[in-house]
Amino acid sequence: DDDDEDDDEPARQTFSNHYEERRRRRMEEEVSSRRQMEVEKERRELARKNREDLLRRLAKDTMEKTFDQKKSVDFSKIQSYKSVSDFPIDARPNQIYVDTKRETLLVPIFKQLVPFHVSTIRSTTKSEEGNHTVVRINFATPGMHFKNTNDYIKAVPQDRHFVQELTFKAAAGAASLERSYYKIQELRKRVRTRMKEKQDKKSLVIQKELKQIRSGGVPKLRDLSVRPPITRRKSTGVLEAHMNGLRFTSSRDGVKIDIIYDNIKHAVYEKSEHTTEVRMHFQLVNPIMCGKKKTDFLQFYIEVVSSSQDLGQGTRWHDADGVMEEQEERRRRKKYNRLFFEFKNKVSSVSEKYNKERLEFEEPFRPLAFKGVPHKEQVQIIPTTSSLVALDDKPPFCLSLGEVDVAVLERVMFGLREFDMTFVFRDYHRDPLRITAIPKKKLDEMKTWLQTTQILHYESRDPANWKAIMTHVREDVKKFATDGAWDSIFGDNKEESGEEMDDSASEFEPDDGESEADEELESAESEVDDDDYDDDEDELDSEEEGEDWDTLAAKAKAHDRKKAREGFGEEERRPSKRR
């Protein structure tokens, strides 16, 4: 009998461990199921609030079209020459002539020069055909379907005769034809740049005048670089904090850029820990002119560590000079992090003192960082309190969470290592923003973050056709809202089934015909809810009152005998015999 008890000891221990593992796994599954039901309940409540907010915005007529109404030039008044006498004197009747002053192209047709304004040119190509150089000039005409419609053609009467294409051929190496081709390209580029700059200036919102601090110390931060650059050459400057805004002054040519506090949407401060720069990023509400270009952001930075390294020199961290360089880098990081931090606090104090509203700076929360492709290359995207930023990207990526209506996680399926996340804005006339190639391991973390920031989110196995979806939404926003808003497109309509799952889980009772292994698992459930089972219904219920080892040994011995009769007990019994 003592030998039998010794032989049964490993089997008894194996059964006890197996039982505890199954009970633990069952409890974890139950907790996970309850958590999923709670998350789904919160998501349905958030979807309901989202629909109510959409209906309120519709009632207030705030969903009107918000496209920028660009005031284009009146092209119908453009006139190259009033008469033939205004033609350039040096223009020849058998050569192409580019008049840069009048922005006109003079081409020979039947030995007569015919003027075409550069706005009518659609494209120009040059090719080599045998021993000849061929230049083809394509003009815009009514009824042609291409992406950028020509404003000049739309402004003139449509019943006139139009020239669609002109081809000129000359012997290979003819300098005059090639020179004319490059002049046409340069003139078209210059005109496009000038027109765009003019339209950008007209679309700008007039900013308030900067009120400078005349007396007392003005908070300053020196030796800063700026993005986008003010001039072609890289230059540094000084950033000053005044009563109602900031002023950056270039040290090279004295160019000044003013940033009014009221025009700042997000102010982000990022210290140099995992980056080579310490920077201060300002996302603007309304764009401003930076040099000759319009921009909606300004970023001031100092390069703490050199971003390039000579690989031919090898590593130097093991010698004395390498140690000194590393110490110098640490000192520079600490120094500039402290200077930026102090300047940030001074700007907040000055804005609160003079502007009656404190400018709060956000800091990226790196534990929630993830990799993705918002523009063209993969960068590290980091959430802040009210935005999602990737300041290393070019141009810097900054998404305002307050402008987001819904987020959709796309390509979420088994077997894929990455998924996409698309943000739909509250202004439905804006195109959705998609971040691609996010690692699959960040999926649960992204769901939790979206739930925490109160952003309604959905999951989709396939990538969505957002062009068709937004066209459907914009056709009738009110009907879209009454039909269930985003639930009508991405919802799975599991509200009733979820309630039935709750009821069925609470009313579950074991079946008398179940196997003994299932009864053992059900005994674990009885620890959670003892009222669902009778005292004599399951042979393992006695464990809740605390069974002794003799009872457990008898049960383990009976279990082994049963498995031996079924032909599966030999392998488990052999190790005990060897002992």
C-alpha cells in the first residue's frame, strides 16, 4: 500500500497542477470577456454621443462648406499685346520667341508671329527624332479632361477657335530651339510661383499687430534655427516673448516673423532625449507667410548632437577622446534642455500676465509612441494631451485630436503584421487622414488610447474606400446622421446580441450529459457563483469547503485507473515505476 501511494504521488501532483492551470485559464477568459463587454458598452455610448453631437451641429448650421474661397485673377482681362506694333523688335518671323516681360510666347505660323499667353500652355516636351530635335507645345482647350482646369480658357468665350498643339522641328543641335524650350519652361515656372504667392497672400487672415515689451527683461532664446527656412541659406536667430505673441529675428538679414498667441493651435516642447535636437513646435490656426511661402507651422530647434557620423573613423567610445565627446554631448543636452524649459515657462507666464490666457505647452508622451507612415516615410508618432505629433517628419506631422470625429482601424486581420489607422475630421469636407504601416503589436495599445481620449473607433478587416464613403456622407449629412452615422457603415449591430450574451452567461447551467473533464472546469465557475450549482451535483464541489490530501489522492487514483482502462495511462505510469 505504501508503494502504491508513492506511485500515485506524481499523478496526484500532475492532476492538481493541471486542474489549477485550467481553472486559472478559465478565470482569465472570463475576466477578458467581461472587459470586452465593458469596452463595447462604452463604445456604443460614445457612438450615441457622437450622433447627438452631429445632429446638434446640423441644427446650428455649422456643417457648411469650409473650402477656402480663393479669389482668382480675372483672366478675361489678360492681354499680351494691344497691336502688332507692340511686338519685340528682335523677334524673328521664323523662330520661337519668348517675351518674359509680357509673359507671352511668340510662335511662327505661316511666317507670321502669333502670340500665346503663357497661361494657355498646358505642357511642353522636347524629344530627339533621328537627326532632328522636336519641341511640342500643348495648349489648353475647352472640353479637355485633365486634373487642373485652365482658368484662362474658362474665362474666354467658348465659341472661338482654339489651337490644341504646335510642333516645331529643327536640325539636331540647333541652339535656338533648345534655348526657346528652356525659356518656356522657366517662364511657366516663374508665372506659377508668382500666381501661387499672390493667391496665398490673398487667402491669409490678417493678424493682430505684435505688442512689444518695452521695459524690463524680454525672455529670449538665442542661436535658434527655424523650419521652414526663411531664406535659402541656413541661418540662426533670436526668439523673443512679448505681450501678445512671439517674434523671431534672423541674425543674417534681420527678417522678422511674428506669431500671435491667439493664432497658436498647439505649442509642443520636445526635449533632446531620444532625438538629436531640442525643439519647440508651434502649430498655427491660420497660416502665415514665412519668407515667400505660406506655412501653418513654425519649428525652432537647436541641434544638440551631430546627426551625421564619419563611418570611416570607426567607434571612439572606448578611448579617452570618445569618452570626452560623450560627456560633452550629455552636457550639451542638459544645457539646452534646461534653456528651452526655462524659456517655455517664461512664455507661459508672459502670456498669462499680458494676454489674460496662459499658453500651455504640450510634451510628447513617449511610452505611447508607435511607428507609422503619415506622409511618405516611416517615423515615430507620439501622442500628447491634445494632439498626435511626429516632429521628425518632413514636413512635421501634427494632428489635432479635437478636430477628429471618428477613427477607423483598417486591415485588422490574422496573419498581417501591420494595420492602418484613419482619422475622419468633424469637418466632413476635409479628406480623411490615414497613418499606414503601424505594427500589429500596438493594436491593443491604440484601442486603449482611443478609448481614453474619448475618440469613437471602429475596426475593419479591409481598407476602406474613403473617396466613396465621404461622397456618400457629403450628399446628405442629415440622412447620414439619422441612419445611425458611422454605425451604419462600420457598426456590427451587436447591441441586441451583446445583451443576449449577458443574459445567457448569467443563466447558464451545466448539462448532465457532459463529460467528467467539463464538470471539473464547471467546478471552477462555482467559486464565482455558488448558487448556480447544487451541492451534490458535481463531485468536485467539495473542494470549495477545503478537501484534505487523502480525498484528493483517492480522486487522483480513481482518475488514473479510468485513464488506464481507456489505454492512455501507461506513459504517465512509467516514470513512477522507474523511481
